[in-house]
Amino acid sequence: MIPLEYELILSALLLAIGLYGILARKNGIIVLMSIEIVLNAAVLNFVAFSAYKGDPAGGVFALLAIAVAAAEAAVGLAVFLSIYQ
């Protein structure tokens, strides 16, 4: 089993990469991808603590967050396509 510290370090790295992409880039598609990376960092935290505690609630919330992320990506891409068309 992977230690909790390693998962939290990976999550912090993903958060930092995502925040850099949000703050430093001006391309809308890159910003949307960076938002997805930040959301994945949060989901990784939920799954890591869920596995650490042995509670399946974090995994269920992670599935819900992935579904919300898919809907957000679809709506974001539709908005960009309608703007740039």
C-alpha cells in the first residue's frame, strides 16, 4: 500500500501545477485543463484519506466529483466552441 504522505505530496504537486496553469496562462482551453488538474488533486485527497481511514465515503464522493468534472468540461468546451465559431 502506498503511504499517505506520498499521495498527499502528489496531490500538492497537482494542485501547484493546476494553480500555475490557471494564473499564468491566458488560453481558455489551458485554463480549463488546469481547473481539471486542481479538481483531480482534490479527488486524490478524498481517495487517499478514504483508503487511510477505511471509509468508502471518500470514494463515493470522488465518483460524484468526477461526474461533475465531466459535465463541467462538456459545458466549458461547448461555450468555447460557440464563442470561437
